[in-house]
Amino acid sequence: MKLAPQDTENKAKLHLDAMSQMTALLSEKDDVIEQKTDVIAEQKKRIAMLEEYLRLANSKRFGASSEQTPPQQGHLFNEVEAVAEPEPVDSPLPTGNEPKAKTGRKPLSDKLPRLQVFAYLSDEEKVGAIDTFFVKVREELDIIPAQVRVLEYMQEKATFKTQDDGRTVKAAQLIKHPVPKAMGSVNLMTYIIISKYADGMPLYRLENIIKRYGGEISRATLANWVIALSKQAQPLINLLREHQHSGPLICADETRIQVLKEPDRSPTSHKWMWVTLGGLPQQRSVLFEYDPSRGREVPLRLLDGFTHGYLQTDGCASYNEVCRQNQLISVGCWDHARRKFREAKDGQPRAMKGKVTKADMALSLINKLYVVERQIKLLSADEIYQARQQRSVPILSELKTWLELNRPRVDKGGLTGKAMTYLHNQWEKLMVYSTDGRLRLSNILA
């Protein structure tokens, strides 16, 4: 039975509509699949990044704390050059005639006071002897335990008769105490300061030590002494600050600390201890200053008066303003740059262990700079400058070329990407050390 032309036309139209709907559905399905594929790819990327940070956290918690890399890490990609590299000037080849290094116990300092302890022969043992003498047979280091005593200050007073038959009293002048009306002597306060800040002894332990010797002084009283003495030492701190500003370079750093009972601040909020090191190379001073802020106003205050010199810091932006206002040349720290690549290496999965990664490449080139510094550290400033120009600058150029080539190839959110970004952003500051032999590769002193 033949279909009418109109029926054939309708059937063809229905078929085309069905095909069009099917094509639209398939296209929509493809779009959904593509979107889900993108989501899955992003999730995989996110998971890999989080796993990288987790491995780094575990490495920091359970791994070795040293940032030093193995001795041969600096020659990972230039074994031939390493073999042909000349020996450092301060490490001559052995000839076989060098004196042997002294071994055994180190003698006690001849600057220490000495008390002789005699061992005598009995009278019966000396019968018939024509002479006796003593021979030193050994030395022992002895410490006299702390002795606690009470100082009683007796003030002499004299009574005089006045012209009107009255009486007047004249008293001897007492020695001034840095903390008036305090019940602790200057010696005790000196012991507290040295024990706390030189030996790291907390006040609650010092309270118990003093109590064991018979003294009853509370931790709050000890704390008040420390605060009062800090005010007395402020003129000395001001002189040390002026001395720092007399040199060509100041190294600065800031470290996060916890302060428990600070008004209007949570114990978990960030507070900072700022350290500055400077002065003439032969006579540097170090100063610590607490400030709850990490803002630019702190460096402006601490470096007020230091102008037209070098300031070596990490990449913290708080130092930018003081460099601008005081016309300081900002010097970067290669320790911070190297640390970020070290963290990227620590965050690598086990499957990458033993394989050369971009973090390994960066560490290899950076460590070559440290090798140069170790070999020239005993030279004069001019000789160090010349050595850096000849040996370090080519390494820096190679590292810069490698960085520009590989930075676009890594994920910026990953540890390696962040390390490369930091290195790229700090490059100009990191290059400054090579222009002056008085500067150091890193800010490790601060």
C-alpha cells in the first residue's frame, strides 16, 4: 500500500525532528560530561595539592629539623665540573707531614682561680727521708654551690646639738638600689636576669630554687623586678641602637610568639618579637623588641636614624616603607628562598622519591651558591666580591633562566609553584649580595 506524498513528507519531518532532539540531547550530555570532567580534574588537582601540604606538615612534625642538604646535593647535575673544580683556598691538599690533631681532655683555663689540696705523708711514713716535695697529679673543676644570705644595711647616724639647744640628726648616705624598696639585692636580681635570659630559666623555676635555699619570693615579685630593671636599662638599649645604626648593614627579622595575659588581646592572636643586628663588623650588637603588631610602623620606629645603608630581611612587606623613606637598599635572604624549595621537596609523594623534580633542580643550583660562600668566607671583602662575580653570578644567571622557563609550567598553588613565585618576586633583592663583599648570602645571623 503506497503512502500519500503528504504522509511521506510528514514522516520525514517527524524523523528529522527526532534526530534533531537526539542531537540536542547528545550535545547536552556531552556538555554535562565535559563539565563533570572539569570538576573531577579540579578536585584531583585540589586533592593532590592538599596531600602535598599534608606530607609537608608530617615532615615538619616528624622529620629532621635541619635544612641542610646532603654534601653532594650541590653537584647533582654537574659531576664532571665537581671533579674538575679546584680545591678551596682554605683547604689545601694533605701532604702527609701535617701534625696530628691533639686528642684527649682539654685542659682547664689558666684564668680560673686555683685552690691547692694537699695530701700529706704521715710522720711515720717520712721517717728517714732526706727531703719532701709536692707534685701536681691532677686538676678538677670545682663549683661552689649558691649561698643565700641576708644583707642587713646598717645606716650610721650622728646627733648634733644646735645653737638653740635643739638636736639634729645626720645619716650616712646609702648605696642606691636600681629598684627602690625591693627586698632583693643587686646580686640576686643579676642572677635572676642571667638565669632567665641567658640560661632560659622560667621565673617559676627560679622561684622554687630560691625557696629551696630558704627565700620566700613570689614569681609576681620576680616579674616586677624584671620589668623595673628593663626601664633602668633603657639608656643602654638606646646606646646599643645608636651603635647598630653606625654600621653599613642591619639584619632584621620578626618571629611569632605567644603572649598569654595581654590586655584586649587573645592568647592565640599573633604577636611578634623583632630582632635587629647591626653595627661595625667587628663589634655587632643584637637587640630584641616585642610588639604585638607586624605592621610597617615597627621597622620605621626601630630603624629611625639608619639611612643610606643595607637592610637584610626576608620577604615581609613591612620593611618596604622604611627602605623607601630611609633610602635603604633591601637585601634578600637565600635561606628563605631555599627553604621553600626544601618544603616542596618534603611534600613530594613517595612515588617521586629518587626522581629529579623541579624542586631538586632549584635546590641543586641554590646549593652551588652556598658552596662558593663556604670556600670564600675567609677572604677579604674585595676578594669575596671578585669571587662572587666570577663564580656566583654565572650560577645566578643559570638559575634565572631556569626559573623563567619553568615557572609557567607548574601549578601556582602548589608548593613548588609558591617557591618559584617567591624566588621570582624576590629576585632583585636576592641578587644584591653579589654586589658587595661585606654582605652575606642569607639572614641567618638575625
